[in-house]
Amino acid sequence: MGATAIFKCKMCGFETDELSLGPGFAVFLETFICQDCHHIMEKPINDDWQILEGYEECDRCRKNNLIKWDYTCPNCGDFMKLEPVGMWD
């Protein structure tokens, strides 16, 4: 069972959508950021920590320019704080 959370930046006030994180019943989700539009999203990954085939596009701009998110704010670069919301499976 994984957690759901939002991330908030204390510096500029930016916050993410609610994200599902970690292991679920049948899939493991990891958080990625699009290098083109800076949208933060979760994607299913395989045992090699690579995005599963068919899920490589950004949810917003549909480009294939995703990297693992390092929890820094896409607006100001400050570290974002996790705020738990619930659980998912």
C-alpha cells in the first residue's frame, strides 16, 4: 500500500497535485518532472526503476522529456515539503 501526498514549497507557495507514491498492490509508482513544462506527476516503474513502456509521456504536454523528480520546487528551486493525504493500493 502506498501513500498519497501533496508537496508544498514554503518559499514561493507552489504546490503539486495530489500524488500517489510508493508500492501499490500491483505496481510501484515513482515521481517524475517534465523538463519541458515542469509538471510533476507519478509514473509506474519496473524493477530497473525505468518508466513502464507506454507511460513515458508527460501527462500535461505529452512530450517524452521526464526525469526523476528531486523534490525541488520547479518555480524557485527550494526543497518542497511532503504533506501526507492518505493511502492507495
